[in-house]
Amino acid sequence: IWLKGFDGRKWNWEEISEDERLPNELLIEILGSRKPIVFVEGENGSFDVSLYREVLSDFLVIPRGSCTQVIQSVKALKANCQLHHLNVYGIIDRDRRPQHEINALESDSIYVLNVAEVENLFCTPEILELISNKLERDVSQDFQTVSSAIFNRLRSELETQISLHVSGEIKFLLNMFDANKKGEQDINQELHRLCSSIDVSAIYASTKQKFEQVLTEHNYTELLAIYNRKTLASQASEALGLAKKSLPETVLRFARGSSKEEIRTALKPYFGSFIQFIN
């Protein structure tokens, strides 16, 4: 039972039907909030979810584990006729997604970060500069050290990263299979049509060119958008004279203190189209 209000004489209540796509504890958390809801990847207690909660303090941030669970949760809430009035969004990692997939997700109120992994937010130039200043270090030298280390790491595993991107693109294209086809012949034709439309060589060449351009131009911001490696923050930590995994912890400490607005301002552009909802 959802007790929506009380005017001093009568209760305003509604019985909420069970929804197998939404656990009861999740429904209770959602209905008890007056804030708009945003589902994110990750787990409670992690650095990335904690950062989300500092940057998106005007939202009820609910971690749902994987990107698949985020997508399913947003769609389930929007499809629930009793709860469709709620403002519900999802934010997921870029994770090798091509632009046409990002556009499709946004049509369902699921937004994609401008970095490959949420952990990359701790390594953005703006955050590195802010932390270097707070620690009274040489900002230029720190950025040079961090960026050089990360570019060298990418060069050392370039083929792996390219292959991951190509495989992700092919996986997305295979999801375009028309499951409404009936009969052996039509299903077989649809499968052959789809497979013949996927040019692996062209996808690989295009992806390789994108990575090589990032390396040639030493484009650090674009590197963060395409480089899937959760340990980048550890490398940046050491370059800043911090313990191996303490950069995220340091960023969060400042985000919870006097630097909260500075960090929010620095990171908002990395939230892609979701920036329109961030005050």
C-alpha cells in the first residue's frame, strides 16, 4: 500500500500491484522518494556510485549492478501504468557503444557517459587539475605524467582494445535480427541478409583508424571516451604521489567538502545529453 498523503481527515492511498520486473524493496525505495530517480551501474559503497551521488545530489541515485539491469529497470518503471508518472532515467558507461546505439538508448531515457567507464571520470583533465592544485603540486607536470602513462598503456594493448570495440559493434548489429520472421526459409534468409550486411573488415579498419588518430593527436579526452580499462585511476594516483588506489577516495573527500560545486561543474560535461537535467 502506497500512502501518498494525508490531509488531516483522509488518507490518499493506492494499492501497488506486484511487478516481477521490479523487486518489492526497489519499489519501496522509489515510492518513498520525492526526487527524480536515476539508475546507474555499480554497487552501493563503490567509489563510482558515491561520485554519482555527489554530482547528482538532486536525484535519488539507485545502483543496479550491470548496464543491462539499468536498462531493464528504466523500461520496467516506464511501462508500469501505476508508476509511469515518475521521472525515471538511467545512466550507463559508454562501453564501446556506437552512436546509433546511444541514440536508441536516449529515446528510452537511458543516457550514456562521455567516458568509456565511469571510473574514467576520476582521470579527466579537470579533475586532475583540481586535485593537483589542492595538493599544491605542479599541475602541468602531473598531467603530463598521467597522460603519458595512460597513452603508453593503451599502445601496449592496442589490438585488444580495437578488437573489443569491433566485437561490441558486431554484437549490437546482430541484435537487429528480425525475430518476427516465420518459416524456415524466411528465417534463414533473414539470417543470411543480416550476416552479409556486417562488413567486419570495414568495421575493424574504421575502429583502428579512430584509435590511431587518438594516439597520433595525443587526444586525452577522446582517449577517456574509448579506452575501457578500470585501472586508469590507479595509474593516475601514483603519478599524483598518492597511494595506488587513493585518487577516487581523494576526489570524493573534496566532493563532500568545500569543492563540491567545483567537482560538479568539472564533471557535468561528461554526462552527455543527461547534462540537461543537472542543475
